[in-house]
Amino acid sequence: MNPLPLDKDSLSENRLRAGTYALLAGLLAAPPNAAMLQRLSGIEAAEKVSQRDAMAAAWAGLKLAAAHLRAGSTNAEYQALFIGLGRGELVPYGSWYLTGFLMEKPLGNLRRDLAALGYERQDAVREPEDHAAALCEVMAMLIMDDAMSLTEQRQFFATHMEPWMEPFFSDLEGATSACFYRAVGRLGREFMRLEKHYMTMPV
């Protein structure tokens, strides 16, 4: 799956959406490696569709942010943003954003809904399922799973992502420790807005 081009003629809309979620999941799970930076520096942002002008600008900003980075140069930034000494500048969990605490009711509700969808956390994964990266990964899978309907996508997004993911990405964009991740935050924020609009469109 290629998550980067915004050429609607070259990829279906679903593949584009899933690829963007997968890209965000990867960047939120770990700092970008050399291969990821190379892909990001080759982004071609679409400029044809007026309602996607903000998204095109966000893609262009991410390309620019990645263009002169070396692999490993964002490690300290990622550490400061998401890990820190005891806690990073941001806490990328749904329970935290929705209740102010970790491991609260939103996480339990998420686990229930994931089980109903047939998804479960792998034993090697340490992070709770309400981590921003995990939720983006789930959305990518829902979109590309032929057995999942748009209604199921809408329900998952409305319940587990819409209430807090746009504010999270806005916080990432404005974080003191953010440099490269400022562009990631902008892309995530604009994509969440586009997804919110997409989810309200008639089938």
C-alpha cells in the first residue's frame, strides 16, 4: 500500500484514505526511518480539488519537513513529545483526552467494539488500544477490509476518534517540542476534518 500520492486517478479513494491512516499510524508509533523519510520527501500533493486545498498544503508541508532530515534526527523529538521522563509533552491516548486519566471507560468501550469487529491486540504490543497510532491502524484496516461496511467505519470513527483526535493533532501541531512533528500534526488535523466531512456524506 502506498499512502503518499494524492492523485485520485492513480488510487481509489478508499486506498488513499487507508494509506493516510497507515502513514499517520506509523509516524505516531515511532520516529521515521530512512525509508520513510525518502518516501515522504517524494510526496506529490494534489492541487486540483478545491475542498482538499488544506490537505494539499499539509502534504506539501510534510514533504518540506522531511526533505532535509536524516534518519534518527527525530528520535529526540519523538522522545520529548510522547515519552519523556515519566511522561511526554503529549499523552496520545483516547482515555486521557476524554477523561483526563489513563485506562478509563473509553478504553473498555474500545476493547469491546474491537472484539465485536474481530480485532484484538497482539501479545507483543505494549501500548493500550486507545493509542492514537493504534486507532489510525484500525481505521486503515477497516477501510481495506471488504467485509466491513461504511456504516461500521462511521460508527468506529464517531465513537473512538472524532471526539478527540482532531484536538490531539492540533496539540501536536502546536507542541513546544515539535519540529518535524508539527507538520505531522497539521496533516492529521486536516485529515480528521476531511474524514469528518466524508463520514457525513450520503452513501
